[in-house]
Amino acid sequence: MCLAAMRTITYNPEIPAVEMIDQRQLPAKLKLIQLNDLEQVIDAIKDMAVRGAPAIGITAAFGLALAGRVSGADTFSTWEADIRNAAKRLMDARPTAVNLRWAINRILGIIASMEGVAIGAAQNQVDQYTQMMADEDVEINRRMAQYGAALLKHHASVIHHCNTGALAAVDYGTALGVIRYAHESGKTIHVLVDETRPRLQGSRLTAWELEQYGINYDIIVDSAAGFFLQRQEVDAVLVGADRIAANGDVVNKIGTYPLALAAKASSVPFYCVAPHSTFDLEIAEGKDIPIEERAVSEVTSLQLHDRKVTPEGASARNPAFDLTPNHLITTFVTEFGLIHPPYKENIPSTFQEANS
Ligand code: MRU
């Protein structure tokens, strides 16, 4: 199995099952897991077998298709009720990435337009629609990658936070997709990989992906980013997002905000790469975006030389995301092109134009 030749999440209606790379096992093992019911899909999202905003969205869509397949309903209205219940449960699996809600609402929209369709036909339509969403995700990432790669010069050194690669999407990725495309088009890129505590998406997942693509990198502890920025050893910072408010405030993996502050202080461009599905135009400012706080055991159970790094019973806090204010973002890279400030005007107008 090789990452470059596969999708990280797939759905097979014939089994029926959702299949995905179990990201908890990486980098030690590239292992696929098969999820056969809604419960397993919800657990996979909560426990981060699958993570990353676009990946969570498509997993939820596949989860609804699966719920529709395994439903024992014998009328359309009970089948629809089963899907709506599944949607409610999935919606709560993780609160911050808006792609989850976006994907679920798309499926509910399709079902709402199906009144009177036989259950078998309705199941087929949902299955096909979710496959189309997965294809679209890959296509969108490739478009963003091309727009973003134009911002990177040959021999660029970049900092990347968290994991935004193929693992965080169906394939190719967002911010890491930009780096990958620049590399594939012949530019030499060096990546400083933030390790991204506490779940280490950087050192476990991003470094593993970069190994697969043959891109040069060095892992750094999160707190070293300012050091390299201050010394002007970095040409750009690239991140993804979990939710972006209408004014361009970005909620992304914890540690993004201090990284953006350090980039600003060192006059290094800070690029946020995200598809339209990550923009939440119903939220005016980032302060209203819900921030997930995860189990403190993610912080306290860390080990060094086989020993816990915290005292027994230690108290901790574990916010999974932080808010980067819009004035710290140099440019957004989307599938509709680049968005520059002023974001309050340019974000809504970009998406209005794209929809017209
Ligand atoms: O907690 P995670 O690993 O799901 O957080 C992921 C991130 O913060 C990513 O940067 C974001 O989802 C963009 S992924 C293309």
C-alpha cells in the first residue's frame, strides 16, 4: 500500500462499509479499518482514527450513506427519519470543523428532494452523491494546490502546522497539497514540520506523508517556530483551517495563533489554504466559533523514555484549536483562487461570484 496511489477514505455500498486509513496507527503501521455501522463511524471521528476538516466531512457523508444502507426501514419516511437521526448524532462527533455540518446538510438536502422515491433508489442516489462529493474534494484540493504553489519560490523554506495532507482530506490535501504540488512541478521546497502537540499530527502524520512524497523536511518542536522565523530562515507559513468566519478569522489547530503572531512580527507571509466548505459565512467573527476541548489525558499521558512526563493526578487543559484574527492572515488560498484583504468584503464576494 502506498499513500500516493490510494484514497485515504472510501465507501463500498456493496459490503456496505466505510474504509479508511487508521491515522492513530501511523507512522508505525499503514493499516486500513472497515466501519460497518454508524456507531463505528462516530467513534472513528471522535477518537481521531480520521481527522482533518475535509476528511471528517466526507467521512460523515459516507456515514450517512452507510446508515441509509443498513437501515431496516420499510417506508421512505421511516428511512428518512433514520438518516436524520444519524445526522444529528454525527453532527456532535466533533464541534469545530464546519465541514462536518456542511457535508451532512448536503446529504439531507438531497434526501429532502426525494419524496416518493423507492428506498432502494434513494439508497443508490445517496451512495452516488457521496462518491461525487469525494471526487469533488480531490479536485478542489488540486485546484487550491495550483493556486497556492504559485506563491512559493524555487528553494522556499516553509513552516507547516498540524497535518493538512492527503490524510486530512480524501486525497492530496490543502496546505500540504500546495507544498506537494510545488514539489511535483519541480520546485525544491524544504518544510519545517511543527510537531503539533499533543496529538503530534505534524511529527507523526505530516513527516510520514513528506517521506512518501520525497520532500525534504525537518521536524521542529512547536515552540521553535519563532526561532526560525526571527532568523529569517522561513519564506512562508502554510496552514489549513477547521472553520473560517465571514470576516476571515481562522480557527485551526492549537498553536496556529502564536505561529501567525511570530510570522507577522518577522514579516513572513502567513497563508491559509482552505476550500469553500471550511468557510462559515453564517458566523460573522471567529469568537463565535465553538472550540473543542479534548480529554486532558491527551496532554498528561505523554511518555518520555517509557515514563509519563507529568505527575500522577496532574491537572491540565487541552483546547484542540485556537483563533487567529484575520489581520494576521496574508492571503487565503481557495479553489476559486486567492482571497486578499479586506476579507470582510472579499470573502463573501468571492463565494457569491462563484455561486452565480
Ligand atoms: O484535530 P485535527 O487533527 O482534526 O485538526 C486538524 C487541523 O486543525 C487541520 O489543520 C485542519 O483540519 C485543516 S486539514 C486540511
